[in-house]
Amino acid sequence: MRMLEKLKDLEQQYMFLRWVSGNEYGKLEFVGDDFIEFKVIDVDSMEYRETLIINSQLVLEVAIGGADVSRVVAEISSQLSFGE
């Protein structure tokens, strides 16, 4: 299975993403044929800081589990209202 196919399955998930020039926690918004759209979360305020468009060939690591990712998901979830 190619990485793009796997990333497509992970759309709309919170994760840790490492690419050639950086790494951040955030939400994978969209996976295209040659790029991904990734919304970066500021881990101090738990608000979206920016949206990145990253060439999919530059992605090195994706972590969808673990203590840090679980903490980010829990913090984001606690800020959601029932109407969202």
C-alpha cells in the first residue's frame, strides 16, 4: 500500500506529522494526488495556528497514536460544544 493511500484513510484525523522541513501536531484535512492539507494546532492554546500544503513525497513520519497525540485529541474534544 502506498503512503498516499494510507493517508487518504486518515483524513480528518488528529496526528503528529513529520516532513522534511518540520514537524507539528494537527489535523489532516485533505489528501490529494501530490499534496496534503494539514491544519497545525498550537499545543499551548489548542487552537488552529495555520494550514500547510505539503508535497506528499516530503512526508517522513505520521503518528496517529501515543500519549502526546491522545492528549491533543482529548484537549480538542473538551473544547467542542455539543452543537459542533
